[in-house]
Amino acid sequence: MSDMLLGQVLSFDADPFEHGIGAARHIRQGAVLVDQGRILAVGEAQDLRRDHPGARVSDYGQHLISAGFVDAHAHYPQTAIIASWGKRLIDWLNEYTFPEEQRFADPAYAAQIAARYLDLTLANGTTSMCSYCTVHPASVTAFFTAAAQRNQRVWAGKTCMDRNAPEGLRDTAQSAYDDSRALLSTWHGTGRASYVITPRFSPTSTPEQLSAMGALWGENPSCLMQTHLSEQTDEIAWVKSLFPTARDYLDTYESHGLLRPGGLYGHAIWLEDREKHRLAEMDASLIHCPTSNTFIGSGLFDMDGLKSAGFRVGLATDTGGGSSFSMLRTMAAAYEIGQLRGRALHPAELWWLATAGSADSLHAGDRIGNIAKRMEADLVVVDLASTPAIAQAAARAEDIWQALFPTIMMGDDRATHAVWVAGRQVL
């Protein structure tokens, strides 16, 4: 039997950064028909109810039905250390991240944290994400297994590091290639899982390891590749000291086969002109991590400039350098950073970034991140009056954007009224 969800429906016909807010489609009394994990139809409630009288109805009243949130850059192994105090990037890694990631040598611990992470993010309306794992193959298995149990579409990969990390977190160029290749063969395209080739960043990989990852990517072009780029100025100085002949930070990837379509470059705050040109030429995806950028003092992402230049841009929590599991809080931080750069992002643009934009950055915009016929039925139902403060602001709204914006700025997991994954209600 098919299911019909009734409520306000928000979807996108195009990117509102390029086509204006008219690219968003809002149906005040709408319906979404789903069956066998996919969206069969979307439209006015009265029309769909008339045409599909046998559908099982879930009436959400004035709640907003949206595509589930898509988190384009996360570190699920950092779940337990989220909101740790007072460090910048390199100190954060040494003081918090690396000690915690060593615990993932224990498969049972990896399974425990993977389940916790996915439950926390589902509670916040996030149905898909792209995550780094640890150097341990078991951490990848734990994540994909937990996601498969929830039937979620996810991306992940073994983090590869063969220098500037504790002994228990270092592999080698050869073992990184072998482990990644074996995991890729097992998981890529299995169910709703996709493997992502994952060198952490240039400072923790030798040129030999970067070349090995570039070779693996060349052999498996259907995979994505994720890494970090130009997050902090002291990081960039470190990269230049480690790669003295490189033209810039991006060149440490480019010269080893790690720049091509399907590359996901997290942060990308302090880009040089040559880097911007090459990233654009390669149709690379840049992933904005606003709560992380402010929490560890990285800088202000140039959303307006980079979107105007035509980049694919995804939005991400960067758990646990980011300070929240919530994509609502992440949208709010992106708005705040935009204000500091002199560009107030419209609610339509923010919502697009957290759904269709992030899906597009993962080259999955034809499957997730939007409500349209034949798309996978990953949905979140959002209460636009989830707290008294939000309710009183929404009550004064004259259109959907005025009603939605208070939830973006003040909402949390209380706004998540229901979550559907692959056409089945899970929350």
C-alpha cells in the first residue's frame, strides 16, 4: 500500500542562488505520495487524495514536509568529543581527535558510536551524510552496517594517514591502498552505501600515500574522494613547509591525481586565485562547515563569491569540530557567516544548501535532497512552531519564508516531528 503525507510541502525546481527564490516551490496544502521507497507524486492534497483514494494517509496539518537533510561532511568517530573546549585545528587533532579515534581499533566501540551518531542525526532530520571514518577498516564496516540497518543512503571511507599522527592511527601508502580497495569492493554500491576515497589531508599523508589514493581513485572513477583544504592559515603554512615545491595547497592534491570531478574539498576558506580556477575547471565540490569554522576559529567561507562563480557547494556539520548535529543550527551559522561577509542568505538558499545543494555536491541530486517524482523518499516533517519563541514568531509570518526563518535560526531536534527513510517512517 502506498503512503500519502499531507502538510505544507517545500521543494525546488532549480538552485535559488542561480535562479532566485522563485526556484523554490511551496504548496500550502500539499501531499507527497510514496511507495516502495520512492516518491510517486507530489501536488495539491485535494488532487492526490482524489486520484489515490486507497493510500494510507499521514496528516501532518501545518507542519512542513521537506526532503531529509543531507550532511556533506562529517566525522562520525568524533561524536563523543563534540563541543570540546578551546582548540584550533592542529591542537584539536592532537588533543581530542587522535586519542578518540584510537578507540576505534575496538570494533564494538566503533559499532556503538556509529549507532549513536546515526540516531542523533536522524533525530535532527538528517537522512543522509558523507562521513570520514578512522584508519581502522572496522570503523568503516561499523558505519555502513549501522546505516544499512536503517536503510539510509550514506557515503563514507577509511581515513588514510601515514605521518604526523600517533602510531596507532598510521597506515602506509600500500596498506591504505589495499584496505581502501578491499572496503570499496565490499561496500560501494551495496544497498544505499557508497565508498569515498579518504586521505585526511596533505599534512598526514606522504606524497607516496597521496599518489596511492590518486591511483585508486583513477581505477574507481565512480567513487567520490573527500579531503580537507585551506581550513586555517596555520594549516596552510604547515602544508607549505611539508611540500616546499607545491604551487599552493591544492597542488599537493592535484599533483598526485586527487583533483577531478567528484572531489569533495572541506572548508576551502583561504583559497588562492589559482586554486579557485582549477577547482572550478574540475567541477569540484566545496563543502561549507560553518559551525566548525566559527567554533575552532578558522575563518569566513565566501558563499556569495563561490556560488556566483558557479561552484557546487554543500553544507555540513563537520561533527565533531562542528558544534551541533543539527542542520538547522548549521543553516543558522551559515546565515551568520554570510552576514559577516555582507550577504544575508535567503531562507530558500539556506534550505536548498541543506537539502538539494548538499545532494548535488555529492553528485546525488537525482536521487535525494528534493521532493520530486521518482526521487528516493527520504523526508523530514518539520514543526514550524516547535517552541513558544518560534511559535510566536511564526504566527506573525506573512509568507512561508517568514514562517520558516525562525525555525532555521532557533530550531533544534524539537522541530523534527517525523522522519521517513526510503519511504518508511522511522521517527
